[in-house]
Amino acid sequence: MKRRLAAILAADVVGYSRLMSGDEEGTLSKLSQVLDDVIQPLITSHNGRVFKLMGDGILAEFASAVDALNCALEWQNTLAVAAPIGSADSDQLQFRIGVNLGEIIVREDDIFGNGVNLAARLEALSEPGGICISEDVHRQTEGAIDAKFEDMGAQQLKNIDKPVNTYRLVSAGQPVEPARADDAELAPTQRPSIAVLALTNMSGDPEQEYFSDGISEDIITELSRNQELFVIARNSSFSYKGKSIKIQEIGEDLGVDYVVEGSVRKSGRTLRITVQLIEAETGNHIWAEKYDRELEDIFEVQDEISHAIVAVLPVRIKKALVDKVRTMPSENLTAYDYFMRADWLYKQSSVKKTGEILDMLGKAIEIDPTCAPAYALIARVHAYSVFTFSPIGDDPTIVAQQHIKRALELGEDIHFVQLSAGHIYSICGMHDLAKLHSDKAIALNPNEFSGLISRGGLITYLGDPREGVNILTKALGHDPLTPDFHYEDLAEAYYMLKEYEKAIEIYQRWQDPPIHMYTHLAACNAQLGRDEEARRAAKIFEDGRPKGSDFSFYAAAHARLCKRQEDADHWLDGYRKAGLID
């Protein structure tokens, strides 16, 4: 048996028993004709295959959720045109269709597994002539399908343990041209998929098995909250426990891009956990880390380790994806690829690249007008331009608010969008809104690294820098190799606590800091009465800032981040003592 990811389409005939009791031969003849003339050719043209026929039921497999849903739409449209409801031919066959994206088990020519079962349950929810899809299918196809789906909320489905978020077809336009097999590289980017194998118990104590399994399960559970990842279920990834199998084979069996493996070793009261992230196709190691802990409260250690791992893994996966996308020809990029390229450039903090970043995001929206993260990043670029001494337009915060509103309309359940909204509203001085969207981002993904960094910075500027330091220190401790710019919020929190020496220590660790950091360094030294050091930092800033730029504009924007007036005055006082403003 092999396991892999696939899109499964399940369909059956509406009122089949009634039709058979009324005209058995006629019904069988119509079904055979529809299968031969409509359904089988459609499935083949959309790169799918029928793997099971069960009387009136049909199960088909597709490599792409887009192909599966396009097939379902054309299927229903074709039959609706041939026999519209209420016409003389209304006794023609109608189908209910369900589409799911999930894990399947392949055995000879048949397919089994939860992915298949869920597709069948979705089909049962569908209306006659309609289509019902899972949340994973909706995420993968949104913007790539000419159809509108309505959120049905979480549904408790028969023989499915947990409620499932589902969507039903509301309206459909013309079917999208099916993708050809040789156009596979142009298909919309799928979420990166990952399997977390059971950590190996190296302690020599069988009773510690529950601990290593518990950490593995916690990692799977927490990673599953990250909407940018498709995480293989525990039952599948744990099936390799105790077996010696190459990572490439596991990747092929499960159809995943990345595999996490590791070990747990207990010696006395000391615990060492090692974790590795491996690219499944090549077997290359992308990231590895070890965690040494004193074993006092075993459950507390389990939570701490799993949260630390989950905070770093998505960051490393995204970096690997960005590295791959950056080398791809522009003509092969999808909307998400353009977004990832733009996001990478944006994080380089280069004002000179602003035009290129906005151009890439414009292409992303041109390809997919519903790409919510692209709108959110456009909002960030405009909002943060108030700190680059080259603001975009007269008031970039107005443009930023317009784009973040659009992003929220399209993707309020996307972590990056809610996180961006917190940033934008903070820069606009709308502190309550900033806190609201930060709360939503944390609720969507409580362990995401950039979300924790953002949270610490926001809490600092809302007036609690001590708690900001606590949040930031914990988050940064998860990833000692994180870029220096992630420490900026921590330095600012120390300044606001008047612990200037600690802030200076952080600022001075940067090898190539952005030019505005020298104004913060100047303010810290000025507050300590180190006038010469303050003047030196201020001069570096004055020599390096863009010609004709106005620092007072930056200072006012920085002060606007502060909810408390005393915090705003504290920053302005530091700038004034350093001679940066009057």
C-alpha cells in the first residue's frame, strides 16, 4: 500500500432508487449513456481517472484540486443545459457531487482512506445539481475557479470524528479551460505539504515512548493550525514508526514536500531532543536543532519543546520555498509565487526595491484578484514607507487602510492578513483596532514566529513594554539564527523601559543596520548622557539618510505608534537630546 495526497470527486445520482423503481431499464440506459458521453470524457480531459463505479456512485481521483473542481463544474453545467430543472426532460439524471483534498491509500487499482470517506460525506451534503467542497479544496481553488461558494460552517459528518468546514456552490460561470498535462508547471502553487514522523525513543526505556509520541503529536496538531501548510495526519505519518525507510520513499508514498524526523534521549534528569527538516525529493537537510532540558515537569517540557519547534519549522519551510521561487523564470510564476518573491524583497528593507515589490504584487493580483495576502503586503509597503524617509504619496496610510480593508474582505481567516492589519492600524494610531486584529492573528496561529514578534512589539507600544520583552524574549529564544532585524522590537522595548544599555547592546550587534536604527542608538546614548556617542550615531544617520528627507516626519510617525502620551514624549525627548529634532 502507498499513501499520497489527491483530490477526490464523489458523485451519485439523485433519487436513483425512485428512478429505478419507475423504469429500471430506462434508468440504466440513461446512466450508461451519461457515463460514456459526458462523465468519463470530462474526467479524462481534466487529468483525472475513475477508480470506482458503484451502481449510481462514482469516485474519481485528480492530482489537482483545481482540475477536480473544474471537472465537477463542467459536469453539472453540461447536464443542467441538457435537462434544466422544470423542463420536459426534468426526469433526466441529476447528480450530487462532493470534492475533497486529502490523504488516500492506494492498493492495486483501488483507493481508500479518510480523503475518500470525506469526499463521499460531502457529496451527501450537496444539493441536487450542486457541489459541496471541503475547506482545503476551497483554499486551493479560490481565485482559480469561475464560481462562487458559500461557507456552510463546520458540519458534523457521519463517521467523521471532528466537524468539517464545508462550502456549497452558489453560482458558476463558464467552466475554466482544463489544464493540460504538459502545462502542469503553470498550475497554481499548492500549499507545501509536510509529514512529521514519530520521534524515535533513544532512551532505552519503553515507558518513555509515550513522551516521544506525545511531542510528535503536539507538533502535528500545532502545525495543522498553520494555513500555509498541508500536514499529513498522525495515523499516516506514524505508520513508519520503527521502520528503516529512506526519506525519499516516504515522501513519494505520502506525496509530501518535506519530512520532519528526530529522536528523544533521556539520561537521568536530562533530556535531549533532536529534530531535522528534510526535503523529501532530494533528502537534503534544510534545518536541524537540538534541545537540552532538565526534566522536572514532563508535560511542561513537552509543551515548551513542541511550541519551540512549531515556531521555527514554517519559517524554514518558507525560506526554502522562496529560494526555489527566486530562481524560477517570471513567465512560470503564479500569484502566490509573485507574492513570495515580493515578501522576500520587502524583508530586505531596501527602499530602492519598493517599485519592484509593488510591481510583483500587482502581477499577483492580476493573476488572482482574490489574493488577499498580496493586498495585505501592498498595505504594509505603503504604511511602513512613513519610516523609510521616502513615503509613497502625500499620506500613504490612507492607501494602506484601503488595501488592508480589501485584504480582510477576501481573507479574514488568513493569519498573514490579520497580522498585517495589526501592523497597519498601529502605524495609523488606531490602537484598539490594532489590538483586535493582533488578537485574531494569535487565535488563528498562536505559535507562528512572526506573529509572536509582532505581538511583542504591539504590546510594548500599547503601554506594557515589560510584557513586550517577555513575549519577544520567548519568541526569539525559539530561533537563535533569526535575522537581526527581528531584534528591533526588543531593543525598542528596552528603550521604553529606560534600560538603555540593553537596547544599545542589541543595536550594536547589527552588522548592516537600516539607517533609521542610528536614530534609536543616538536616542539611547543621549538618554545616558553620552553626548559624543549620540552625536556620532546622529552623524551616521545624517550622512546616510536620503537627500531632502525630513526626520521630523519619521519622529511624528514613530510617536504615533505609542498609545500612551508619556511613551511618545519619551521617544521625542531622546531624539531632541540627540539633536535630531528641535
